[in-house]
Amino acid sequence: MGMRAYIIRRLLLLIPTIIGVTLLIFSVVQVLSPEQRAALYITSEQQADDIDAIIEKYHLRDPVYIQYFVWITQVLQGNLGYNVKSPSGRVLQNIINRAPATIELTIIAAPVIILSGIALGVTSAVHRDKLIDHVTRVTSIIGWSFPSFWLGILLLAIFYAALGWVGPGRLNPDASVFIITPPFTRYTKLNTIDGLLNGQLWITVDALKHLILPVASLTVQSIALIVRVMRSSMLEALTKGYIVSARAKGLGQKEVINKHARRNALIPVVTLAGMLSAGLLTGVVITETIFSIPGLGSYAAHMALPPPDIAGVLGFTLFTGVLFVIVNLIVDVAYAYIDPRIRLG
Amino acid sequence: MEKTIESGDLLDVKDLYVNFYTYAGVVEAIDGVSLLLKQGETLGLVGETGCGKSVTSLSIIVLVPPPGTIEKGDILLNAGDKAINLLKQNDRTLMNIRGKDISMVFQDPRGALNPVYTVTQQVGEALLLHRREEMCKRVLQNLERDIPEANTLKRFIYNCEKKIYEKMMNKPKSPSLRTLSKIPIINRYQGRLRNEIRKEVVELLRIMKIADPERVVDMYPHELSGGMAQRVVIAMALSCNPRLLLADEPTTNLDVTIQAQILLLIRELKEKMKSSILYVTHDLGVVAEICDRVAVMYAGNVVEVADTFTIFKKPSHPYTQDLLAAIPRPGKEFKSIRGEVPALISPPKGCRYHPRCSKAMPTCALVKPQVAEIEKGHLVMCHLYKR
């Protein structure tokens, strides 16, 4: 009951938040001159000769509110502008093309981070000051101090250069050729799932193999972070009165931990997990670059390098902003689900 | 050696020692406490903050929080024909005793309720643990009633549910049941049990005199007032008709009017349920109100035990006398006890009260006094009285 009202209220709040995000992005772009802003809509070299026509067409010299209105109309129609740099073409299309690689990485990395982080944190807290706790804590400090780019290079050096088990990219060369040749159909563009859908298990296996190293280098630091937060919040929950009262009811250790302590301890971890997942989705620039994965992160990095591609940077920023707003919504709903007190306010 | 307990006694705590191993040193929180609780009586456990009242009650339910350790002693619980030594049982047995035979009400009712679960969920948990069979029986009775009136399809479903509940009664831990309870749609059969539990919780809340129990059962702890929360905690403790209720300062955090209501409620429920109560408090007024007998604790020792009337009329241990004199009364000079409660990390030698005692003698500082029975049922631990 309270939950439904909360979700509706939260969804309605989404609208002004997203408008706010677009306003912010729009005002940053106002720093540029109309000519520079016109680059957003240039699709060919011929058009470059007639910039005034574009400025005229998209009202780039008109008052700010008209410009915003014109721009937001274009955005709502799916026109985020055109990339001049390769991959050239519509920005939206390029983002959509790049997304599957990042999504594939994220849907594996995020659960690994969240589940193992929580499990290790709980174990560590429950066995406080025992051997397993010390091991987890020391490992998480070490993990936390590993920069992911360094770990990525190290992993590549070991498993690619030295052992030759698995290389960078999303697939082996022969597999990459196979998936673009008919009759292989790319239903989802997620190689792991497409492999299954086409009945080609080896594609899935190969794709998974290529995901191991980037996922490892992405997750180590985040897991370490979640472990530390989960452990301390679990330790705090375990000192609460309701833990003693649950035991006094006759509940066993397992139920007390899993039902009473963990749910309360999860609250701070939910925020963290949401932010980490959003960060993964918007592309982990360095990891994608190191493992030459054609995802959103490497796209954004490429667009931002001088000379910058304004349309690309703008499109990516907009995409990131909207994504973070949505992730925040999910986090808030998860909060309210876990903690009834939040449904009130 | 088999320890025995007399049939009229419910709980016999013998020579209990509890230490807390802190970084600063070993705190001897409980130093040889012996207590006897008869069937159906209310024993008040009084003393200053930090004298070990709460630790004593937590020891009885074997939940002394680390770094506390029960060093030695026996806690015998009358279990019909034999005595169970609570300190020698494994976790499984203890889990069966907690909540069912012995339950506890805590000082801070809000803290004792988990903020993320509703009242039904928390009170129902105890019911599911200890009164599962009874609840299943009720569900089966409902099914028996419904089956003849149902149409063919429904009759089939009801019959399936009946089989499941019969199994639940006989073999609640069977793996097939556990699998069944995890399959969506099929596990809807649990709804009947849930309904039954909810009804029972409403009933319990009604006994606790909570207004509008139908609404309160679905509330979360943050929606309850302090008095209501304490009633819910008491409902939780009494849900399985325990033989012994440990009440650890249940009214300390409530305001005075609510305090009076809760005291009245506890007294009424005690009559109704025939439970014994160990009532821990520092409030002598409350003791006079509801206790049959009183044990006075000081710095980890029980220094005097007597019935309530005797404690107030003829206090014999100097500490009890000083404690009673320290109650502020109109028209009387207020006397506080000199000195401070000793830190139990290095308790005074001999009688632990001697540095503050106005009647201290040379031996008091050297020899720990023995318990003397000065009248029948009136025990004093003081050198002034000879055995």
C-alpha cells in the first residue's frame, strides 16, 4: 500500500529531475559560439560550407529558451546530433551500437560485485576477529589499493602475453568473423546470449572467456569497497537490541543473521551498489580501452580526445545523466522496499 | 552428578559467576549469585545500575553478550519430572527453551523491535517457532470446514492443501516441503498459515489491551508509541505461554502513566497465564507494586533476599537499609549512600560493600561474608549476621 504510493511519487519526481539534467547540460553548451554549436547538426562536408543555414534552421542565434525548446524537441525525437569523428553518423545510433559490449560487461560485473561483496562482508562481520575476518580485511585493503588499470594490464600481461589463454576484445578472431556471417543472427548483440539463441555454445563460451579478465579487473576494487561498508554496517546491526530479542525468541544464528541483521545492514550498501552499477553502465573508460572492448566508455574517451566531437560528448553526457537518474530511482525504490521508514518521506 | 530441583521451584540459579574479558582487564560482573524462583511467583531483582541485574537475567536465558562468559555455576529449570541445567545444553535445546519456556522483555521496547518488519511478522515468528503444530491444526480445521462446500476444482485444491498441512504438522523439516515453499504460485498455500498467525497475533494484541489491534498488527515499529511498542514486546514474550518471564526494566523508558498501565498489565497477565516473573528494576516503588519476593543485588552479589513486606519493614543488610533511606520522601531528609559503586574490574576485597558501609568492621575488608538465613526465607550476606 505505502509502497505503491511511494513508487508513483518517485516516478513523478523523475520528470523534473530529468528536465533539470537537460537544462544543466544545455547551459554548459551555451559557452560555445553558435558556429561551434552548429557542429552538432552537420552531417556532411557540403553542409559545413553553409553553417548559417544550419544556425538558422536550429535557431542557434535565438533567445536561450527558444534554443532549449528546439534542442529538447530534437532530443525527444531521437536526434542527438551527428558524429564527425569515426564512427560517424547519428550519435544515438552510435551509442546504441556501443551499448551491448558495456551492458554485457555490466550484467556480469554488477552481480559479482554486489553478491560477493555482501556475502564476504557478512561473513567477515559474523566471524569478527577470527581468521576469516582478518583474511577478508587484509585482502580487501589490498584489493582496494589496486588501481583497475594496473590490474587490467597485469592480467593481460599474465594471461595473454605470458600464457596466451585469452586475448583482448570481445571474441577470438574466428568467432568475430563467424558472428557477422549469416546464418548467425545477432538478436541482442550480446554475444553470450546470441550464442545460445543460435545454438552455438562455443560462441557463448568464448565470449564468457573474454569477459573474465575485464570483469576481474573491474570488480576487485568495488568488491573491496562493498565488503568494508557491509562489514561495518553489519557489525553495527549486530549490536542492536532487536538481535538479542530475536535470539530470546528462540531463533537460531542463521535466521538472526540472515533475517534480522542483514536486512538492516543492507541499507547503506544499496546506495553504494547503485552508484557502482551506474558507473559500470556508463562505461568504464580505462578497462574498456585496455581490453579493447568497443563499449560506451571507449566511445566517450574517443569523442573527448582533441579535437573533441561535441555531438558525441554531449550525447554521452545526456545518456549518462538520464541513466544516473534512473539508477537513483531504482536505488530509492530498493531502499523503500528494505526499510519501511523511508516510504513515509 | 544429577542436580535436582524441588517441585514447587521453577528456577534455581546456583553459585553463578560471569566475567567480562575486556581490554582493560577482567570484569567480575557476577560473583557467586544464587537465586531461587518458585512456581508462579514474582521475584524482584533490584540494585543500582551496573550491579549485574541485567547480566543475571541474560545468563538465565543463556544470552550473555561477548566478551561476557559464564564461568561456573548451575541454572536449573524445572522441566516436569527432572531439572534441566541450562548451562549444559546444546544450542538446539536452548533455542527450544528460549521463547517457549523462558522469554524476555527488554528495557528499550523500540530497540527490541526490528524496524524493518511489521508487528505480525515479529510476533508471528515466535508462534511459527514454538506453536507451529497448533497453528497447522487450526488451518486443517478450517479446511475440513471448507471442503464439503467447495466445487470440484476447489475441493481438489483444498485436498492438496490438506495433505501439505498434514505433512507440515508431522514432518515440518522434510526437504520436499522446503522445496515446495520456494516454488512461486504453489507456495500460496502458506497464505492460510499466515492468516491463522495473523489472527492469533490480533488476539494477543487484544489481550495486551492495544486499541484497534487489527490495524496495529500491520504497523511497523516506528509507527508505534513507546507504550504500544512495549505492549507488543510483551505480547511477543508471552505469545507461547512461557513459564518464566524475564522482565528487564520494562517500564524504565516509559513515562509514568504508561508505566502504571504496563505494570497493571503485567500483574494481570501473570494471574491469567500463571507464569513466574523475574522482574529486574532499580525502582523500589515498582517492586512494592508487583513483587512477591525481592533479591537485592550489589556489585555482582545478591546481598539480601526476603519477601517484599520484610524488605521494606525490616531491611537487614546495611546496603538495603541505605538504599531504602535513599528514596526521596516528602518531609524526610534525603540521604544518599556515600562513595560510589566500585568498578568491578578491581572489586573491593572481602565484602564488596564495605568501603561504603556505615557498619563496616575489620573483618569486612578481609573475608567475603557467607549467606545467613536470619529468618525462614530471609537471606542476608553480611558479617553482622551469623549463620
